[in-house]
Amino acid sequence: MTVRQDWTRPEIAALFDLPFTELVFRAAEVHRAHHAAGEVQLCTLLSIKTGGCPEDCGYCSQSASAETGLKADKLMDVGAVLASAAEAKAAGSQRFCMGAAWRSPKDRDIPRVAQMIAGVKAMGLETCMTLGMLSQAQAQALADAGLDYYNHNIDTAPENYANIVSTRTFDDRLETLSNVRDAGVAVCCGGIVGMGETRAHRVGFVHALATLPRHPESVTVNALVPIRGTPIGDMLADTPLAKIDDIEFVRTVAAARITMPRSMVRLSAGRESMSEATQALCFLAGANSIFTGDKLLTTGNAGGGADATLFAKLGLRPMAGEEPMRVAAA
Ligand code: SAM
Ligand code: DTB
Ligand code: SF4
């Protein structure tokens, strides 16, 4: 099976339109042709700089314009980050993802961030950072520090972007992704499903990812975590019918898997309120990576104990080379 960057929107729309079982079956076939189905990568998130962000992303608890009451913190010390990474390693994580609520890092922050990268890498973990927009020089500095992945999401279809964020453009996102690629760092990129977008927007979102010059090595599919005090969280809480249907979420995962066969597809935020059955369908439809641990950035996550139980039920294994997950005491 070849990897294509020339997907068209009608082709992707036709995938979404397939009978559900046919779509999931095709996605599972692609998954098996390119990956060890049954193995799931474990990633752990840490917010290294929380809150007070000047951007106005309508879903985010960390935007200074949101009324979430979140306390803004300064950039963490390197030692505290490394202690958290050691815990993630002991719990069987393969990748440690560090996120900062910045529009873009200040050059004076780069040395400390570089120390975090070097320290986490020295523990034998893959390193990932998500720090907002990067200049070419900043991307190169992170690459020189040994960064393996950079997470930078396009979030939604290009034509829906302005409805979600007004303080930057879709093209700004593409520019950082290109700077990251040019620096030789692998790309983690995806977005959020369930922000009140249309099916056509979901098609456009998958299309935008699948037609990048190179597919992201990791594709994150987040289900919106609706947060009170954010414009999109409030809108959804007040109109429950707007909540994304589980089957439509699985369709999005399947379309990502079929169009980007070699990428890791991460079932990201939103698992805490997702049934085991829906998560199982996502794994069947080709998701092969998750965030584990009790916390995402500012919201809760299913947690290692729940994941170990789920993996045992489904017969899934953490991706090779990792320690077994600790199963929580009953
Ligand atoms: N500030 C950086 C940036 O936006 O590039 C990095 C951190 S940001 C929180 C990382 C990603 O988390 C966002 O791009 C978005 O896709 C996802 N995210 C944030 N809040 C979310 C929410 N409430 N539900 C689901 N995903 C969310
Ligand atoms: C991504 O796509 N999802 C992660 C990670 N990349 C940085 C973040 C999810 C955040 C969920 C909401 C919160 O905890 O604040
Ligand atoms: Fe800031 Fe990132 Fe949240 Fe947007 S998603 S408000 S850039 S922390």
C-alpha cells in the first residue's frame, strides 16, 4: 500500500460516507499492513508552563481571555520536570510530552527548555515539546538539544480556523510545521473533534493533514474536553445536542488511519469521558497511541490504572520496549 499526499476532499468525504463497519474494516486492514495491531504507544503529558496564554483558542482553559480561573504559573524548574519524567518512565511511558501555554517561546527560555530535552532524553524517553509558534532558529535550537518530536496542531479545517482562534492564522501553523521539518524534528500534529464543526470541516481537517508535504509522524485526534469559562466549552455545555457522536468520532479516527497509513494515530484528549467500547472501536479503527497518566495539561485523564485494566480487557500491549503497565489494586 502506498503512502499518498494527493488525497482529495471528495475521496475523504467518501470514506466518511462508507457504512460504518466497512469503514472500520478498511481502517483495520490499513492498520495491520503498517503496524503491529495490538500494540499501543504510551505517552505522558506535563504542563511545564501553565496558563496566562495570550492566544484566544476558544477551547482552551489556558487562554488569558478564558474565564476558567486557572492560575498562571511560570516555567517549571528543570529538576521538577525530570522528576515527573522519571515517574512517567517508571509507569511504562515511551514518550514524554512537555507543553507550554505560550504563543511562542522567548529566546531567553530556550536554554532551560533545552536542558529539559537533554535530561528527559538521557532517561531513555522520547522527547516531545509543544511551545507554540517557532522561528526557524528556535526550531533548530530545539533540534540541537536533541528534541525528537514537536507537537503543533492545526486543530480544524482551514476554513473553520478563524471560528476557533483569532490571534493567529492557519498559515502561521503551517509555517511553524515547516520550520520544525526543516530542522529535522519529527512532527506531531492533529486537532480537535467535537467543537461544533460540520462533517465537511472534519473532512477538511483530515485532508489538511493528509496533504502536508510529509504526513506527521504522529497524528493527534482529540475529542473536545468542554471546559466551563471557555467560549467553545460553554457553547457545548449549553447545547448538549452539539456534542460529537461517538460513531462520528470513530469515523474521524478511521479516516486519519486510512489516509496516513504509516503515522501513529493518537487517541488523545477526551478519553476520560469516553466509554471503553468507544475506545475499543478507536483501536480497531487504527488508533495506536494514547496519553496515559492521571492528567493531560490542565484536565484529568483516564489514568494508568484504568488504562491497564482496559488493555487487559482488550488484550492490548504497550508498544515494544516498554515496561509493563502497573495494574491498579482492585
Ligand atoms: N500553546 C501551544 C499551542 O497551542 O501550540 C501548546 C499547548 S496546546 C494546549 C496543545 C493542544 O491541545 C492544542 O493545540 C489543542 O489541539 C489541544 N487542546 C487544548 N485544549 C483542549 C481541550 N479542551 N480539548 C481537547 N483538546 C485540547
Ligand atoms: C494534543 O493534541 N493534545 C494534548 C497535547 N497535544 C499537548 C493536549 C490536550 C489538552 C487537553 C486539555 C487540557 O488538559 O487542558
Ligand atoms: Fe495558548 Fe496553546 Fe491554549 Fe491556544 S491552545 S490558548 S496557544 S495554550
